[in-house]
Amino acid sequence: MSHFEHTTWLLIVILISTKWMGYLFKRMGVSELVGELLAGVTLGHFAMSIWGFDFSADMLNNEFFQYASELGVILLLFQVGLESNIKDLLKVGLNAFSVAALGVLLPVLMGVGVSFYFAMTSDLGSWFIGATLAATSVGITAKILNDAGLIKTRSSQVILGAAVIDDVMGILLLVILASVASTGSISVSEIGVIVLKTITFFIVAVLIGKYLLSGVIKISDLNTTTGVWVAFALVLALGFAQLSAMAGLAPIIGAFMAGLILDDVHFTHSENMNIHDLQDLLKPLTDILLPIFFVGIGAQVKLNLLGDLNVLGITISLLFVAIVGKILAGIFIRGSGFDKLGIGIGMIPRGEVGLIFAAYGLKQNILSTQSYSVLVLVVLLTTILGPVLIKSRLKYF
Amino acid sequence: MSHFEHTTWLLIVILISTKWMGYLFKRMGVSELVGELLAGVTLGHFAMSIWGFDFSADMLNNEFFQYASELGVILLLFQVGLESNIKDLLKVGLNAFSVAALGVLLPVLMGVGVSFYFAMTSDLGSWFIGATLAATSVGITAKILNDAGLIKTRSSQVILGAAVIDDVMGILLLVILASVASTGSISVSEIGVIVLKTITFFIVAVLIGKYLLSGVIKISDLNTTTGVWVAFALVLALGFAQLSAMAGLAPIIGAFMAGLILDDVHFTHSENMNIHDLQDLLKPLTDILLPIFFVGIGAQVKLNLLGDLNVLGITISLLFVAIVGKILAGIFIRGSGFDKLGIGIGMIPRGEVGLIFAAYGLKQNILSTQSYSVLVLVVLLTTILGPVLIKSRLKYF
């Protein structure tokens, strides 16, 4: 079979399995993401015995799938950025900020602690394990709150605000850890340099947004007939990703910034486009690219590495830490008029950003396949438990 | 620079250059395609001296760009199929059919003749040269007729019908030539086998469309929330492409059939989708994938191989043949009430389908880089001359 044909079969299998597993899990009230990951886990384990090829290895060795996955991640972070908004971030209030900060700090530190206690991996590996537990995936909670007509309550607003902020903190953490991974060690002053770089990059991005972006949009708008806007978004996201790579930061932080600075205001210079249409326009691309990424994440999980008591202990401990860390962050909130426990529970589901950490750690050989498999499993379990728990809490919102 | 970063730079350069060259040529009243091809020609010649890398070789050796191009071609043929319609094809009338048949026969035979006369290439290569001149790219003519309010005239309808039919004939020709290319020679009975295979495949496709497709659409429709429709279209196009490859036919004929059998009727079984929304949904994908394909086509053109009198003679002869072949096909039309000359002129522009031929011939080493460069240039020139000539003819439509 030619390379083209093999890639095409893989792509067909990926698309059918992710869309169907995603659909089934969505119907069960769980996130689509869980279905897509499990499609990957299933293919990773059974493709060999059904079709006689190693799905996981074939995906890893296929440049098309590798680059498509990376493009998917870039576009995902770009969209996370689009959904965030600098002004909203600044006015989100101390409550959301404190929930976010504690909700990052506690799971990360406790995760590192669990990893140390079980002597799972290197020091750096332990930090990757902790960091994977940082960022909330708010989509599914938001959907439940919205369906219950509770999205405008103060508690819900704190959850939404905190989830955006812990994304940003999570990404910053990745920048730092990625830098440690490439240099081998890090001092406090080096962390300072990275934070400074990130802040500088952020300011440069904001300035570009303020002074150049309207011009670029005006120019792009001349081109009414062609598919210029998809290209505009892709070039912006990829361009900022390259800029941040050149500055020694992770490409995804650039993609996130690109989305963040692209504001409604800029589109007043366009007759043909606004930010919501742009999001719709990008959806067909991410509908294809992200399943490729998540299937790859799932396919690298090795369930047979999870079958001993020690690993079971690690998994339960990390899951416990992931849940309790967020709940404590909610409970420690100041003031009243919130459902503090509900806020904590609402932030339990982890998702895309955490998985990017785990995948990065595995790729760089910082995490073993075993630690990686445990992490993906923990992310999966939080995403399954989160909705169940939040539903029992809706009456307090 | 990492592989990821290099691919990303290439992608950024491709997107910016194609969208802008496309825009400029569109504004000049020429097809966007010309701009995209010239972006490729320019990058192929100047990237080395500006950035120090061989753009054309880097694209050819990059699996992501190679597969993305193939996906683009598959989706393009799928869309050509979507725009065609079996019933319309059958009732298009003898006039359009005769224009199409002659408009394929004459340029192909005359093209083969020119190639023989100048002893350009092998016998098979000569057939590829002829076949590249077969299919009309009707988009630009249709746009001009539409803008002039003349799209409903009888002459315009003949052009539109004939262009669809000559696409089908062109694709059939590719099936035959690709089979010759893989077996080395062909007898009349083998051509018969291929035609029979194609007809069988066509019938099977129509039966699948009639009896299975509504069911697949009904099932897909359950999945209301996810990006299932883009995946549906991609799986259908890729699945049929694989089927036709397995039957020993070219993958693109399968993709075309997949589009052809997907009819408005089937979508009565869907609450969430119709055929026009599906086309809109696929546009962001082709907006990114097709420029990658066309840039690659352009980048492989070597202008320095065109700089001698003999090659100039060949180019002019093939251009002449390409124009006169279509004009004669129009003039020989029976009956009255048409602008016979106008119909011929309207079919001069060649485009996507022809370029797929040329690219296939080059890839399989059937065409030399020189013959390939001549062919792409001829396609470009027909696309530039066509609109100029048709505009002078509008008053007779």
C-alpha cells in the first residue's frame, strides 16, 4: 500500500472513530474530548490485532499527522485567546483571580508532592506531572450551567473568569518548564528572565494589536472574494507562534497572544468579517485537526502499564489531588454570595491545556510512557467526574 | 531551525503570497488561480536567492505539504462532483455534449500532434500533453457572464453544460493514461476494460448513493453538536478515492463520484445540513489546501528551460491548439440561436483539472521538467487570454 493510501486509511479511521466516540460521550453528558481520547486509546491498543499495524507508531512517524496535530494545537490556543479578552481579564475581579491562583498552586504543588512520594520520575518530570493538573477545562461546566440557566450567577462568573486566568497561568508554567527542559536546570533569576520575556512579549503583542492589527485587517478586507480570512487567522496565529519560538518561549503562548489581542474593536475596520464569523470559519479546520491531535494523545497511552498496585495508588492519589486542589481553591474564596464548594467543583475538569503538557513531557522524554498514561487517565477521570459532581450542586448556585 | 518551524515559515509564506497574488489577478479581471500559480513560480525561482533554501525541493520533500496537496485535489474533485448533478448531466442536451466531445477531442489530438511534430517527449508523454489541454475551467467565464447578466442565455447554458461534461471526459482520460503509465503499454481491449471498470464503478457509486447514502446522512445527523459534517464529507471523498484506487482507477475519479452522487435529495433526511451549507463548510479547508497544491504546481516550473526558440515555438503552437480546438468545437455546433464563436471562446480557459494532469505526468517522470513548464505556461496563458476574448464577445450572447 502506498504511503498516500495508508495515511488516507488512518485519516478515515480517525475521523469516523473520533466523531462517533465523541458523540456517544457527549450524549452520556460527558465531554466529547473524552470520546476522542478513548478512540485514540482503543486504536492504540487494538489496531495491531485487527489490521496488523501499530497505530500509535504510524501516527508518530507520519509527518502529515504530526504537523496537523501541531497546527491543531496552535489553532486551539488561538481560539482560547480569541475567547479571552484583555479587558475582561483585567476586570475579572480579585475573587476569580484568587480562585485561579490557588487552583493552580494547590494541584501543582500537591501533584509534585505525590510524584516525589511515589518516586515516579525526575524532579523535572514531577513538575510536569503537577503542571498537567493546573488548567481547568471550563467548556463542559459552562455548558451545564448554561443549560440550567445559571450562567449569569456570581458563582458561575467566578468560575468562567478563573478558568481563563488559570489557562494563562498554566501556559506560563509550560513556558518555564519547557525552558528548564531545554537548558537542563534553572535558577530563580532565569525564571525571572522568562517571566520578563513573557511580559515583554505580551506588551509587544498588545502594541502590535493596538497599532498594526487594524491596518492588517483593513488590507485583508480589500480582498473580498477569496478565502482570505482563514489565511489571515492562520498566518496571525502561526506568525506569533514563530515570534514566541524565536524569543525562546513556547509557540503556543504566541498563538494564544495572537488570539488575545484580536479584539472586536479591530473588526470595525472590516466590512466583511467580525470576530464571531471568524471563529465559525476556523471551526471546520479545528474539527479536523484537533481530533488528529487527541487521537494521538490517546494512542500513546499504554493501559498494560497501569496494572499494578503501586500505579493504582499513584493514579488515585493524583486524581484526589486534582479534585481536592480545585475544591480548596473554591472554599478559600473570601466574601459571601457565592457557592464556594460549587465553584471548586466547577473547576475540576481538566482538558486540552493539561494534555498539551503531558504530550510535551512524553515527546521530550521527560515523562515515561507509564507516567504519561497515568496523567492522561487522571485528566480523563476529572472530565468524567466533574459533570457528575457539578450537577448535584446546581441547586446552590 | 526545527522541521516544525521551517514548515511553518513555508506555510506562512505560501498563504500570504497566494492570497495576495490571487487578489491582484482577480482585481485585474483574471482568475485567482493565475495569481496562486505565479506565486509558486516566483517562490520557486527566488526563494533560494532571498532566503537561501530551495522552495520547490523543500515542498516536494515535505510530507505535510505533499499530503495536504493531495487532500486539496481530492476535495477539489469532490466539489466539482457536488456542483455537477447526474440528472443535469443527462438532460444537458446534445448541443453541450457535442461541444464538450469535440472540445476534448480536438485540443487533445492537436496537442498530441504538436508534441509529435516537435519530438518533445515519449508517446505517452505526448498524450499527457494533449490531455492537459482537454478540460475547461469554466469558473472565470461563468463569473463574467453572470456579472453581465447573461448567464441564463442559451449560449451560456451550453458553455456551462459542456464544461461539466468535458471535466468528466478529462477525468476519464486521466484514468486511462494513468493506467497506461503504470502498466507501460495498453491495447484497445485494455482501454475497454478500464472504461468498463469506470462505468461499473460509476454504477456502484450511483447505487450506493441511492440506497446507502440517505442512511449514512440520517446517522450522521444524530450527531448534532460536533463538526460531524466536515468529517462526513472528507470521509466520503477519501473513502471513494480509496475504493477507486483499489479498483485500479485514479483516486480523483472516486472523489468526483462521491460528490456527484451526493444530491440535494439525500439531505431531506437531515435536519441540520443541506448541500449548500456543506459546500460553505468545506470552503475554509480548500481555502488553505488548494493554494498549497497550486503553489507546488507553480514552484516546479523552471522558466530558464523556456528560453530557446524551439521551446517558444512549442509553447505558441500548444497555445494556438488550445484556443483553436475549443473555438472549432463551438463553431461546429448544430442548430441556431447560439453565439457559436462565443461558446468556443468561453471554453478557452484551462485550469485545475489540466494542472492535475501535468503534475501527475511530472511526478511519474512521464513529462520532463521542460514539457511540464511549457504546459503550465500554456494553461496560464489560456486563463489570462480567455477572459479578455470573452469580454469582447459579450454583445453577441
